[in-house]
Amino acid sequence: MSDQPAENTKAQSAASANAMWGGRFAAGPDAIMEAINASIGFDRRLFAQDIAGSRAHAAMLAAQDIISPSDAEAIREGLLTVLSEIETGSFPFSTALEDIHMNVEARLKEVIGEPAGRLHTARSRNDQVAVDFRLWVRDQADAAVAGIEALQKALLAQAEAGADWVMPGFTHLQSAQPVTWGHHMLAYVEMLSRDAGRFRDARARMNECPLGAAALAGTSFPIDREATAKALGFDRPMANSLDAVADRDFALEFLSAATLCAMHLSRLAEELVIWSSAQFRFVRLSDRFSTGSSIMPQKRNPDAAELLRAKIGRILGATVSLFTVMKGLPLAYSKDMQEDKEQVFDAADTLMLSLAAMTGMVSDMTANREALRAAAAAGFSTATDLADWLVRTLGLPFREAHHVTGSLVALAEKKGCDLPELSLAEMQSGHAGITQEVYSVLGVENSVASRTSYGGTAPSEVKKQVSRWKARLA
Ligand code: ARG
């Protein structure tokens, strides 16, 4: 089911005072007031959550003898009718009715008449919107975890295929030491697991129910907040009614987790942009995730990766925006808080699309094993192995070994060759104790195979981590 109801342009007259609180008002709002005040243009997206909240509330009111069973049954059936009207696109959304809560209630009145007026007993739009939004964000946290796990699986498949493929590891984007493709892929699997953990933590913390806080102070009706909390899948009701209607920290936690995840995606995206260039040729993105140029026939552009690199701008923007809205607000509800939803909707949509696009790109891409291998050997990438050999075999202090190796790198650079291409005599010009054995550590395969420390890049370690992750994500 889509959470985006179909558009309905049937306008309703706003000439008269509001049907929900018209008693106190002689005139309806100015058109500009209506335009700035209405949230129905975006909060219609909460319709399923709003109706679920109302159903739980009505059932509880009846169970507590606050409304009659027959009224509760009429409300229940009426809400189902309203739900299907929204889902099928026949619901007459009205800007004059401001938001999803009043749109649903007003339509319920048209459908079932008088009992509809009893639904709002012991409730306010303040706890109503808080529960709707929590339910929506909770679903998105679950969706984010699922999206992250799909991407982790795609990365894991790459890691498994190339557990022992050698590639350059970089620091400062300069060749540093050889690493393995599998190791590089698993680095992102780890980052993403912390992202998923943040969404899970946020979900656990947000899973308390604000319904029943009413406007801000609770209610004099004998409501059962445990019952509504349970019916809506919450762990418990929120313990303080002011807090329940006043905070949006759950949305901010979701946005913060989304921002961190988008940051990770942007780094992987940047690597894909670099790696797919003609200068690197480390990966080939599939046709399905590349675009051409209208003028340069040879081009294969990594547009999806570039867009993923940029999407964090929107998500971080939403985060900053909502922090700015919430900062300094006095308790309890203020209308400022209506500005929470569009930011979260956009950030959630952006994150889910980003995760799906990255998953597609990673699943489809082909690593160029030969290009990775060739690049791994360039740039004196085994210099550290030479220095380590001098320490291990000749007992040199590391600082001295570093110095000797530096002089040999300078010599190779001058000769225009790589370290393993220096003759033994040339090697011995750096240190007389060097023997033929040194060449065994200068190959990139040897280099990676030797890095068996826990979490290191050796294929043997990478294979262990792949098995661990396969079991965890199964
Ligand atoms: N549309 C409102 C919002 O999104 C619902 C709550 C309105 N409450 C109120 N006291 N006016 O925040």
C-alpha cells in the first residue's frame, strides 16, 4: 500500500467558520492564513497512521465505557470506509480543514453522522499528530534497516568474490599499502552496520505512545493508555503528557541516523565515481546504472553515484532545519512543530532511494581485477614491507629501517623502476645486510597475505569476516 493518497482537487468552501471550532468564531480565515496554516498538502501522507490511531482510541473509549459499543462500531466501520476512499483516490481532501486529522474526522461525520463527534473525546490533535508521526517514523526506521541490510548483502557478495584480489589502499588518496578488494568492501559493511544500529536504537527509544496525553495535561476521562499503546505496537505509554506532545526528538534521532548513513553512502559513491573513471578503471558500472552523453559518444557517466554523493545535502539540510525549528520552543505544543513533517518525509524518501540505488549499483558493478592488481603494485606500495623486513630480519630500529627504505625508494624513483626491480647490489647500497630473501616481501600478494592481524587485510582474515557477516545477515 502506498502511503501517498491520490490527489483530489475537489475544493471545499472555506467561507464559513471552521466546523471543528466554529462556535467561537464569526468569520472564516483569510485566504493567506489558510494557506500558511494548512498542512494537509503534506500530512495527508499520515492518513494510515491517523486512522490506525483513531481506531485504537475508539476501541479503548468503548472498552472504558466512555462511548457506547454501537458508536464505537459505527466509528470503526466509518474509518474503514474513509481509509478505502483515501487509498482509492476518491477522498475529498480540503485545505479549509487544515490537516489530515480534521479531514478524516469531517469525512467520518459525513459518512456516519453523530457518532463521529464522539471520537475526539479525551484526545487532542496534539497527541494525535504525535502518535501519527511516531508511527510513520517508526516504519521508516524499519525500512532503513531493511534497506541497509540489502546493501550490506550486495557488498558482502563483492567481498566474497574478491576476498584475495589485491588493490591499492590509499591514504591522502596516494598509494599507501596494498589491500584486498574484499577488505575494502567489508569496511562499508561495518560502517553500515553501525548505521543500522542507530536506526534500531532510535526505534527502541521512540517506541512509546503519546496517545492519551490529550492537549498537554492528560484527561479527566478514565482512559486506558496501556491498551492504546499496545494496540498500536508501542512498548508502553509515554509517562509525561507534556513531554508526549512537545518533543520531536524521535524525528531528530531518525534524521541524525539518516545523515550519518547518507554520509557513508556519499563516500562510497565518491569512490565509485573515481574508480569508474578511465584513469582508474577499477570498476565498471553496469549499463543499468550508467548514463551516456548527448555529445560525447564514448562517455559512460556514473550519474547515480554522483547523485548519491550529493544526496547528503538534502538529508543534512532536513536535520539542521528541524533542529532549528525545535530549538528554544517552550513546552508544550507550538505550531512551529508542524514544520517537522516535510523535512522528515523528504529525508526518508531520499535515504530509501539512495539505499536502493547504491544496492543496485554495487550488485551490478564489475571489479577489474587486473587493473586493481596493476595499480596495487605502483607507487612503491610495499615500502613498508621492506622496512618491516629490515626490522624483523636485521634487527634494525624501525626509524632506521624507515630511513634505509626511503633511500631505496629514492633510488628506484631516480631509475624509474619499482622497488622489486632494484638489483641486490642496489639494495645493499641502502644497507649491506640485505639478502636475496628481501624480494619475497616485495610482491603485493605477499604483502597482503602477511597482514594477518585481527581486522587486517590478509585474504585469510577477510574470509573469516565474510563468513561472520554471512551468518549475521542470513
Ligand atoms: N497539523 C498540526 C501539526 O502538524 C496538528 C496539530 C495541531 N494542533 C494544534 N493545537 N493546532 O502539528
